[in-house]
Amino acid sequence: MVNYLETLKKVPLDSAPKIAAYGTVCKLEKRNCFFYGGWRGAAVNYAVIVNTKTKRFETLKSNTAKACAGSALKDYKVYIFGGTTVKIIQK
């Protein structure tokens, strides 16, 4: 039987990427994590790929802004589904 749960470890990065609250995350492979969308005063339209081995990240532009979306990895492709583009927290 395979145990798919792994312990998360802190990995200091060379600089901090702008990962938004209410975004989605998807583990791409052993060393890379994909962070997409979220909310920073408005829904954001970029993705960040973080490599925990090299301690570097890459920011990718997206054509759709989403917060509170879901993600899945299949055949080395990340699929984003659901989400919202409207204000999610009311004061």
C-alpha cells in the first residue's frame, strides 16, 4: 500500500513570491508546487511555480483571474476549475 501523505517542510526561498490568499495550490512533482490565483484586494491573474530544491520561483501570467478555485494534476497538466472573480469577504 502506498502512503500518499507526506510531511511538509519549511524551505527558505531566495526571495518571496507574491502568493495571494484564497488561491489554489497543486503539487506538480516532488520539487515543484503550482500556486494559482487568489485574492489581493481583487482576484489575481497570475500563477507561481516554486521549486523547493533550487529555492527559486517563476511567475506566469494567466488570462483569467480567479479566487477560491480548485486544481488537479493529470498527465503533467494542471486543470483549474470553479472559483470566483467577485469580492469574497464582506466587511
